[in-house]
Amino acid sequence: MTTLSKGANMAVTASTIRAVLGWSPGPGVPDVDASALLLTSSGRVRSDGDFVFYNQPQHASGAVRHLGKQAGADSLDVGLGTLGQDIERVALCASVEGGTFGQVPGLHLRLFDAASGAELARFDMEAGSETAYVSGELYRRDGGWKFRAVGQGYADGLAGLATDFGISVDAEQPAAAPPPVPARVPQRPATAPSAAQPPSAAGSAAGRGEPSIRLTKGEENLPVDMRKRLSLRKQQVAVSLTKHGLTKLTARVILVLDASGSMSGLYTRGTVAGVTERMAAVAAQLDNDGEMQAWTFASNPARLPDLVVGELPEWLALHVRVGQVSLFGRKKPPKGLRPGQVDMRAVGIQNEEQKVIAEVRAYVRDNPVPAPTLVLFFSDGGVYRNDEIERELRAAVEEPVFWQFIGLGRSQYGVLERFDTLPGRRVDNVGFFAADDIEKVPDAELYDRLLSEFPSWLTAARQLGILR
């Protein structure tokens, strides 16, 4: 075992390193946490997903894991052999809650060969008013790896440290004010025709074999502009279905929204809210009750309240929200949640598609309906649980559900875009397409692409007895 002083370095040959941050616990000693940052040659993270700590305990690649805390110790495993080639350094960090590192006696970092358990190095540290620390770093050199004892402190805490390395840290916000309630138009009878359709259009369309537009309960309560958009979009959905001879199709529609950290820009720009409004037209045209079940997911899935078409503005304001990660206040209650809102801190920021797929499958099994189910699943990529996702979707082949995945980013989609070529399934129950600039895709094109594979699945599923 090598004892290192500040600034010293040593070669590392073990394939997996266990880094154990240690201290002497006792009365009045603040709580200490270990964390890691995966850094490129620029010295910054690629995204918030490259920060591994108590609220995000495993990197998407599986190469870095936060193992959890024991009395006087907090540990991380770093698989050097499985880190991506663009990762040049792994910074081993520490933070303190309820005090400073000057109040933490015996602060040190020990490195072990995770496979053999052999201790490789020890670095004893001294600190004062710092509340965050880079204790050491693993870095590439001449085709191998080395470790450097750093011992650099930050007085502005984990937020200051993380920001320096490119992590987005949101300030703690006050309780959210209630969202504005959109102005209502005077109510009309539920049977009144939509603004874009003359009173006789529905009946005459059926007689001509043209698409029939469903009137949705509560639609008359929507703001005028939104009601007009909904009516036009329902017509376009009907046209897309008519191309496949499905003028009278009824289906349950389920919406799944990726809320991982990398989606934050799409939420901020209103892209996800716009997509959700466009998908509400699919549910309004296909589903008899004009409601759509909905889930959000990141590290964990969460069921959202059903999206009722007549309450669309309020639903968008309350429930279209990105995942959150809290650097502080793990033990603090959530602030400002309205009734029915999900605490997005519990949803997290990582990509775990297989969990929400399993939860939606369970819902469909527990709540059978005579109609088929269409799942509209939006993600910006970053898929890494390929084996687990494939197992879930293969197991769902015999279920009356078609999974339509829509990519919103320019990241890797993994098994989702390969499913059409995967053998060994009685029927192709998965569709995928990417629409990186979905706001620029016209409604006609979007609905055509969205419904392009669903009809062929319906035919095959009926022939095989999956649908009755």
C-alpha cells in the first residue's frame, strides 16, 4: 500500500477501483458524501448524467457506481475498463452537509483493487472552511490509468464544485404559484359540432365513406384557439387512419413522456407540451371516453393523472414537467406540489425505460378493455438498458398493445430502433421513428408516421388471436 501526499500520483493497473472516502464519525461531526464526475478532455461533463452521487447512484454506462454509506465511510466503484473512450478523467469528490470539512476529523481516501480487495493507496487530507472537495482523480496516461491525490476544496459546496465541471444546478425555488387558468368560452351542449365542421359533416361523411370525426366530451370547454387546433388535428388523425381502411377504429391510447435530465431543454422550450397537445388529438379521435392514461419516467416511473381532453390546458400546466435532481435537502419535503402532481425528485434524471414499460404492461393486464392499446412513447434517446428493454418488449408480444416509440433527440436509441429486425417474435409489436425537430413536422406527416405500423400490427394480432 502506498501513502500519498497532496499532488502525488501513481500508476493504476486494477481494472476496477474501489474508492473509499473515510472519516472519524462522532457527535457533532457533519454528514459526508462521496461522489464522482466523469470528465472529457475539456475537463467538463458531457451532461448531468456524468455525475454519480446519492441521488443518481449509477452511471448510464454502469462503469461508475455509488455503493452507499456506512459509519465513517462512503464508497464508489470505478470500472476503468468499461469507461467510454471519450472519458479522460474521473474526479473523486466529497461534500459535507451541516458543517464544513474542518469539522470532519480523520478525512482520508483509500483506493482498493475491487476484485482482490488489496489496498493500493491512502491519501490523508486536511481541510478548513470547505464544504466540497475533490479528493483525487483517476486519469488516462500513455494507454493506461493513473491516480493523482488532489485535495482541492470548494467553499461554495457541491453546487459550486459541480458547476465548475459543467453540471447544471438549479437554485432552490419557492413554492410554485398556481398555474393560470385559461379563459373559458361559453359552454355549448356536448353534442354541438366542432368549429371546423359544419353540423351535417359527421353524418354525410359516413355516407360518403370519408373519415368520421368524433366529438369529445368537454371539448367545448377548451379555449377557442386550442379547440380549433384539436378539431383540425382530429380530422388529420382520421385521414391517416382512413388511408389504412380504419375509419371506425377504437383504441385505448397511453402516453409516456421521458423526463430525464437531458430532456430539460425540450421541456423549457415547450416542445414536450406541444407534443402532448398533439397526442391529445389522437386520444380524442381513437378513445371513446376522450381520456388518455399517462406516465412520466426517468430513473423511476410515475403514473400521472389521466389526461382528460376538456382539461388539457390545466393538465399541461400541472403535469408536463422534467425530472429533477436535488443536490441538497434529501430529507426535506417537496415544496409547492399541487394535488395530483408527482414529486419529480423521486422520478430522478436517468434513463430507465424498462421500468416504465413494465409498469404500463401491468396496467394493461390489470385493466383489460375490448379495444387494442396504442402506447405513444416519447424519448430523447440515451438508451442503455438494451437487454432489459428487449426482454420487456419481447414478453409483451402476446399482449394487445402496440408500442410506438418517437425519438426527440439526436442521441442513441439502442434496441428501440433495431426492433424491426429482431427475429423470434410472432408479430412486430414495436414501431420507431425519430423526429429531431418535431415542432417543424406538419400534423399530417406526424400522424401518418405515428400510425404507419399500427394498422399492420392490428391485422397480424387479430389473425393470431392476440386481439379478439
